[in-house]
Amino acid sequence: MIHNSAKTILCYGDSNTWGNVPRSDMRYPRDVRWPGKLQIILGDDYEVISEGLCGRTLVAENPKKPHRTGITHLQAIFESADPIDLAIIMLGSNDVKKSYQLTPAQIAEHLSQTIDKIRSLGDLEKAPQILVVCPPPVIVPKTGDLDERMVAGIEAFKTLPALFKGIAEKYKCGFIDAGEHVSSSDIDGYHLDGEAHIKLAEIIGAWIHTHAL
């Protein structure tokens, strides 16, 4: 049972927060997805809200699916979860897609814009702390057939973690480079497998305890 005084953590991400099983339309069970596992780790003194949407970007726009442009929906999502003690942002994997033609520097700038937007939101009870989690790099799957849309991600992720870390430090946000702890699944090269979800939850949980949130 969640306590009325529980601290609220909003997990804001894409299919790797939603819990997409590699090479399928299936979703991992709640106790495997990293937000769900994080809830188990932290216990009843916290309420972990999972806000993952497949295909979500930071700022990049897909005209056919405008609801996937993350920055345009921050106000509604954050007001819905308010008051928020910690917002975990784990985005960037979709931004490297060939269709968006973004450089790592541009993606990092979009992270800046997202943090600026969160910090400027009105009508919130309080400004949440922010933890930036850089997704693990895109890799070539064991079958060798990486989704054509994601190929540019291999090169982009050589510099993206350092750029994200720089942005996090500039804004005095927390930062975790997920790629230092887990890897993308070798089944498709860009989604997390169940083991990685659980490990990531443990890493984030340890960060939260270390920072006495």
C-alpha cells in the first residue's frame, strides 16, 4: 500500500520505458519493466509513475504522429502527476533515427530545451528534481539486420552520452549513462531485454538512495 506521504517519481521515456519486448509488439510484465521494478525496489514510500510512449522523441517532430513529440505534451503530463519529487528523463533513442537527420549536438540541444521547458512549467506545486538517463547505445543485433532507421544511431551514440552528461551538469541535474551498466538487446539492437530492465532499475534505485531523495 502506498503511503499518502509517498514521494512521486515520474519516469518519462519511450518504448524502453513502456517496456517493449525486442522485435515484437509485446510488453514486458510490470515487475520486469524498469519503472515497475523500481517501484518494487523503493517500496511504499515512493510512487513510481511510468510515462513511456513508443516512438517518443525529445523535440523532433513526426508529422504523421505528432503525439510522439515529447516536448509538446510536458505541461499536461507533469500537471497530471503533480506534485513530482523526481522526473527521470530517458529519451534519445528515437531521435537518432535517419528520418530526423539530427546530429548528436542537436539531440543534446533538444535535451536542453526539454529541461528548460520542465523548469518553466507553471501551475506545478513545486519544481521536480531531474535525473537524465542516457539510453544505452544502438548496436548491431546478432542477426546482423539492424533496423535501417536506427543505423545512424551507432555513430551518434559514440558522443551522445558525453553530450548528455554535459547538459545534465550545466542544469545541475542528476545523470546516469545507462550504457555503462546495461546494453541494448542483441535481438534488435536498440530495445532493452528483461535482464537489462531489472539491472537499470537497480542502478536508478541506488542513485535515488544515494541522493537521499
